[in-house]
Amino acid sequence: MALAVLALRTRAAVTALLSPPQAAALAVRYASKKTGGSSKNLGGKSPGKRFGIKKMEGHYVHAGNILATQRHFRWHPGAHVSCSVPAPFFSFLGL
């Protein structure tokens, strides 16, 4: 009888050593959120400023109409045209 108890104890000890512990099998965790990468080219989503020529050559304009808008001096005002501080061109005379 003692021999049978000893055999059961050794068999239980061997299976306990070979099987993985139950706590390790239950303690597996996964990431809840993915890590975000960094981006350096931000700010490209703003709309355009609508610079450019508004009235072409040969178009009829009234006095005070905006002929062109520009940020820097690409074009210089000619005869009967004025230029204000933010650099749009205004017509002096209706042509």
C-alpha cells in the first residue's frame, strides 16, 4: 500500500513539473491601443489664399474693381491702376 501511494506521489510530481503553471497561461496580456507614429509635415490642410489675376486683358471693369491680388510684387501697376498695402490692384477708371 505504501508503494502504491509513493507511485501516485511521484507520478503527480512528474506531471506537475512537465505541465505549465496555470497562472502563467491566464496572465497573457495584449496591447489595448496601438502606438502612434510621429509626423513632421503638418499644416498642409489650409485652403488657398486665392491670389492671382481677377480680370484679364480686354475685360470691361468699373472704377474700384480689383484687377489682381498678390502677396509680393510680381506685377507692378500701370496706367490708371492703383496699388494698396496688401498689394491688390484697383482700377481708377472704367475702361
